Amino acid sequence: MNKINSVCPYCGAGCKINLCVENGRIIKAEGANGVTNQGELCLKGLYGWDFLNDNKLLTARIHQPMIRRQKGADFEIVSWDEAIEFTAKKLLAIKEKYGAKSIMCTGSSRGTGNETNFVMQKFARAVLGNNNVDCCARVCHGPSVAGLQETLGNGAMSNSIADIEDSDCLLVFGYNCADSHPIVARRVVKAKQKGAKIIVCDPRKIETAKIANQYLPLKNGTNMALVNAFAYTLIDEDLYDKEYVSRYTEGFEEYKKQLVDYSPEAVERIVGVSASEIRQAMHTYAAAKTATIMWGMGVTQFGQAVDVVKGLASLALLTGNLGKPHAGVAPVRGQNNVQGACDMGVLPNMFPGYQSVTDEGIRQKFAQAWHIPVEKLDPQVGYRITEVPHLAIEGKVKAYYIMGEDPLQTEADLGLVRKGFQALDFIVVQDIFMTKTAEQADVIYLLPVGVSTVVFLLVLIEVFNVLNRQYKHVVTLNVIGKSLVY
């Protein structure tokens, strides 16, 4: 039996894992000593690998390329060359007839790796000639990326998961770590055991609220009002770090003016939390030598999400809880490479490294690097994945290339999404599973992960976890299907 050290593919925590392999099959998984998990694993990490051994488990595995020569026809198994030629001709015809912006691409926040996502956004921009490329961060932590990028200059978690247990105070806002990231929840529990004060803001009495020093059950949709009341309290009661604000921040006076109507007394009826509780929470937060703010979907999947993220980051700036150990802001990402997908530029408004597509100098830089005329790069922000159903129904999007995502299973308002897909002329899906979306495709590709015969496989791809820490997936197993060598 061999033990192969890799990283768990299920969430953004990036837990290290040992896969125990015998005769080319995984027989069990064990926790490895990683920075995040320290030898621990949650149930998904321990048992969520069966699909690698069984190609008929739950959702059928895709074995080789298939095409549908006309709508309603059966899939036909073809070679990679034929599938690629078929796809290229269709996309070229649509581009010539309807224009470059009529084609949409979606990258993957799952285990396809940074390299594949980089190529996807480059294909959209340098080949198709548009910025119509996006990923599921749009309906996940996209607001965290945008809000932190604008406020702090970096759209990622500022500290490490290991820092959490050594923080003196944890402000947990709209984030149920016990369900979403059990290994992160272990860090929260350890912080409590070390004496940390925990403040939970959530309409639901989540598991973390049960061990919290203070639980604020705010009303749904009132995130912005509560965060502004927090900031008002820090300034009004002179709890903020004046030296830090003076040395390291800009716009304090303008920010202070924006908070004038958000006293705890003014918003308590709106948010459903008393003024005294709001003030008490900020006294606890400001008194801590080190504090971490953690948030999740309860912030990012609501209205005003980007502004709420900016507000949470501003609380850390007001109290000097950035740029030092055991303190910071922690948007704990969902899928295992949602951070990497965003970093690689799978966003309609950003090149890799969060460089704006509307900046002429940035476009010139990428055109030079990619050896293409700068005129080839679209200066306009592209379409978002949430717009695709509407744009397809309106006839503005005619083709959709989807890699490692399943919008017909996961998007909101599935009725509208189905209508949008029915209006598309051409759908390309690249996946390892026969998903709901793949069933509606005109072309299906097996994601390229190894060699084309059944032999031992070494897969080596890079992902970025929630900390922007680079990991390499290394797996040894028998290959199912015919995939391209890369």
C-alpha cells in the first residue's frame, strides 16, 4: 500500500490528506499534517473519494468526447480531434454571424487547477475576443473579492486559518463554519478554549452561536445597517485606534460623515438588536489585542454584499486589526479553488492578478505577453454568469462553453436557467461527470487530467486555497476514460 500526499478537493480550507492506494485504487484517506488541518479531516475528506474508484456511482462518469450533430439527436462518441474540429467550426460560425460577444465561457472553481482556468480566460480574451468569462464566485465570494480589493488592495483572506485559534476575539458574521468548514470550526472551538471572546451575528442560532459570548440575532437583510452601527460605535465612543487610522488609512473623515445616521439607537428597530447589545459587541471587539472577522454566504449572497464586505474590512482598519499576527479579515471561501479561479482572471472585469480590463495600459501589457494585437482585447467588461439566462433569451448570447460547473443544477431560478439554455444555439461542456448541464450539451469533453490508457496516473495540478496558499494535488490511481495528455 502506498500513501500519496495530496490536498482535499472539497472546500477552500485546503486540508492536507494522505490517500492510501493499493493496486491503483484508493482504499482509504487519512489526515496529513497540514498547516490548516494538523492531521484532522472532516467527513468529506475522509470518505468523499469513492467517485474515483466507481465510474457509475451516483452520477455517471464521462469517459470520452461526445458530440450531438443536431438538437434532439443522441450523443455520438468521437475522437478528440473530431470533437475539437466540430467545436471550432461551430464557435467560429457563431462569432462571424453574431459577433464575439455572443459567446460566453465559464471557468471552474473546483479541482481543475489554476493552469486550466488561466487558459480558459485566455481563450475567451485572446481567441474569442471578449471578456465574457466568469465563475461561480459570482454567486459565492465574488463580493468579498471586489470589496477587499477596493478597500485593502487584495481580494483574499488577510490572515491564516491557523491564526484563528490564537485570536483574542472572533467576530463571526453570517458564517456557519460548523457546517461549511468543520476543520475551520475546530479552530474556533480551540480559540474559545484558549479564552477568546466570540461574537456571532446571524439570524439563525448556528452551532458557533451556542459557544459565543454574545449572539446578535439580526433580521434578514439588515447586514449593512448593523455593520454601519458597529463602525459608528467605534468612532462615537472613541474605541478606534487613532494612530493606526492616521498612519495607514485614507478617507476617515468622509467615512465618518457617511455613518452619521447609523447610531445603534437609530438602527436597533431595523436590525432587531438592541443598541446596548450593539455597543457591547464593539467594546468587546475593540478591547481585544488581536481580533479576526470571519464571514460567509450570509454576507455575500445578500443585497449590498460588496458594501458590507467593505464595512467589515473598515472595522478591522478602525481597530488596527490588519498587518499583525492573529488578526485580520477572513472570508472563508467555499470550493477548493474559487480563490485560484479569481486570481487567474476568470472574472469579466479582471485579467489575472485583478488587473482591470478597462485599463488601456493593462491591456497593452497582456497583449504583448500573449503576442496578439492590443485591439484583439475587448476594453469593455464582459457578461456575468447570472446574466446568461436573460441574455440567451434576448438572443445576445448564442453559445456557452462551461468547464467544471453545472448551472442547470446549481443556479438560482432554475426555470429561467432552463429557458435560457433552450434558447442557446450551441453548448460545450467540459467535465468528468454526466451532469444535468452535460445532458443538454452539443459537445462534451472529458476534463484533461492524464494519459489515455488505463495505467497508473500521476496528476499534478495547482490550486490556491482560501489563504492564497498554493497547493499541489498529487494522486495515483487507475484512469477511467480517455483524456488528453498534458
